[in-house]
Amino acid sequence: MSKEMKRILITGACGQIGSELTMVLRERYGTDNVVATDIRKDPSREMVESGPYEVLDVRDREKLSSVVEKYSIDTIFHMAAILSASGEKNPWLAWDVNINGLYNVLEIAREKNLTRVFVPSSIAAFGPETPRKNTPQETVLKPRTIYGITKVVGERLGEYYFWKFGLDVRGVRYPGIISSKTLPGGGTTDYAVEIFYEALKHKKYTSFLRKDTRLPMMYMPDCLKATIMLMEADLSRLKHHTDFNVAGMSFSVEELANEIKKHIPDFKIDYKPDFRQEIADSWPESIDDSAAREEWGWSPDYDLSKMTADMLEKLRKKLSID
Ligand code: NAD
Ligand code: AKB
């Protein structure tokens, strides 16, 4: 029987995933038991008014240690990172934050004997030599981006802490995450969020990926569900720990545009691929997530049409567009 999570710290809590994860964890575990942290000094009002918030750079191990002590933290969701496109612009920063930040989190968790740590990986852990269709759980991990390299290190280092020190580290390889609340933070899959804003505001979008670029994607409610399901799963059922493939849906840019056109018939798209095309071309098109299904009961709720309808409804309200 695994130990329980009672006092949670989230790093990178202001980001695309962290901002929503914080709220669902506060609802589930109690507002005072979920401490949001981020390097940002300008968190949303919702974030600071709904529970504790601390400014924390994950590269600062002393501060991380003191925040963990101050709130008697037993569990960390480590969401702070530099994503793929930003990482290619500044690989040194990506290495520093993604590797040294992670090392600090794992070391503090080991020293203080924490219950559990969540360390997300990504489809970016794969590379051009990986089979691209229905990418298996066990396969070639030779990414070409600095971000992907840090994700492979994260998977292996988390697994090392599990076997060497008995630290319960868990993680999934998230696909591109689509959400309506917080904009994505500098990735290659960001087009799949931007396109909705542009379709509603201007009825046109210029894609930075080619129209036939097909990538694995997931809607935020499924992302939150997967994260919490894995973290609450019985440890004795897990054969994998830090590297679960999880699938939501898979579509090309053109297929997403066509789905949006069902709701906004005069929506127009054109294509001007940039440096992110090469990154997308090195990632899978679709993912085999049978290990997650077998070991902790994973299954997604959203497909392309359900996600598109929900995104448009949420963004219409957010942007006050009829
Ligand atoms: P994001 O870029 O939206 O948010 C990251 C947050 O980390 C930001 O709020 C940023 O201010 C913060 N941050 C940056 N440097 C920091 C530092 N030195 N110390 C503390 N905080 C710092 O990222 P996200 O999309 O929310 O991703 C969360 C995690 O999920 C990351 O590990 C990412 O690699 C992974 N992931 C995300 C996606 C996706 O599509 N969103 C897909 C695969 C994996
Ligand atoms: C990115 O595009 O960098 C992220 C990811 C898939 O890890 N969304």
C-alpha cells in the first residue's frame, strides 16, 4: 500500500498545465494543502486568492528546501520547464531549468523522504528514428531537440531515484496539450491552441506547421485526469514509473482546421512552416498507450470533435464572442 499524498507543492504552477492542475488539486485535497509556486511574480488573482503561492525558481535548491519545510510538503508535481520551441532558441536555459531544476526537486524529495513526485515527460522524448505510427511504449529514444534530451534524462533519472533510493517518482509522456484557460508556453504543438483564438477573433490562421503534420494531442480535462489517476494509482500495480505513453487523439493541422470549419464555415487557413516543422517531423504521429491502460486503467474522454466543440464554447465565453 503506497503512502498518501496530503501536502502538495506544484512547481511551474502558472503554466498551461500547472494553472489548471493547481485548481483541481486544491478542490480535491483542500485549498491550504496545495502550495503553488512559479518563477513568476505576477500570478493570476485566482491562483493567489485560492491558496498559498510562493515565488520559486526551481534552480534555487535552498529556497525549494525551505518552502518544502515551511508547508510540510510530502508530494511534488514538478511542472516547471522550458518547452521545445523556446528550448531551441535558448538550449542553455533549457538545460539549466529542466535538468538542474529537476535534480534539485529529486534531491530534496530524497533527503526529506517525500511520499511521491510527478515528473512529466513528453512525446518529445522520441526522435526521427522512433517508429512514428502507434509509437510503442518501449522504443528508440534519440530526440534531436534539447527539450527532448532533457525529457529522456528526466525519465531515466526519475527511474534511477526509484530503484536506488525508493523514491516514488511517476510520470507520463504527455502529447501536445490543448486548453482554453492559459496559453501554451513555447512549444511546437502550440498551433493547436492558437488556431482556436484566431478562428474566433479573425476567422483566419497562418499555421507554422504544414497541413499534413499529424501529432498526438490531448485535451486538458484528459491531461488532468491522467495526471491524477497515475499519481493516485496503487504502486504495486505499476511496472513502469516515469515514462508512460498516454494517448488522447491524433490529427493533422488540416483535419483540425476542417473540424473548426464545421462550426465556423468561413474560417480560412494557410501554411507558412518555420523552424518548428523540423521538430514536429521528428515526433510521433500517434501513440500506443496500452501500458497505461493496463497498469492504471487509463482511457481518454475526448476525441477531435468533442474537444473542438468544447474549446469553441469555452473560448466564445472567455473572449465574449457570439
Ligand atoms: P508552460 O511553459 O506553460 O509552463 C511552465 C511554467 O514554468 C511557467 O509558468 C514558467 O513561468 C515556469 N518556469 C519557467 N522557468 C522556471 C524556473 N526556473 N523555476 C520555476 N518555474 C519556472 O509548460 P506546461 O505546458 O504547463 O508544461 C508543464 C510540464 O508538462 C513541463 O514539464 C512540460 O515539458 C510538460 N509537457 C507539456 C506539454 C504541453 O503540451 N503543454 C506536453 C508535453 C509535456
Ligand atoms: C511542446 O510542443 O514542446 C510541448 C510538448 C509536446 O512537449 N507541447
